[in-house]
Amino acid sequence: MNKQKIKDQLQELKTELAYIRGLLVNVSSQLQELRESTIVTSDQTDKLPELYEHPWYKYKREQLSIIEK
């Protein structure tokens, strides 16, 4: 390989690395915003909706409880 081709590939790698770092910073800030928006206070715990349970898992849980009895 000649030196110019190596330099070009190195520059391309640096550019891709900078892009990936930018993506990581973006994801990190989005996760921080999500954490801040999902902080639950004691007043909100009474108002939380029930978590969704897929019917298949509900069925399997009921079947297991029948078997255990």
C-alpha cells in the first residue's frame, strides 16, 4: 500500500469514529432525559397504571399456578 492510501483510510476511520462518538453522546443525552422524565415521586406511585401483560404469559402463569396446586 502506498502512503497516500493509508492516510486516506486513516482519515476515513477518524471520521467514522467521530460520527460514532457523536451518536454515543446523543444516545447518552437521550437516556438521561428519559431517566429524568421517568422519576417517580411518592404522589405518582398511586396513579401508575398497571403494566401490560401479554395474554400468552398470563395463560402460562395461570397454567403454572394450576400445576403447583
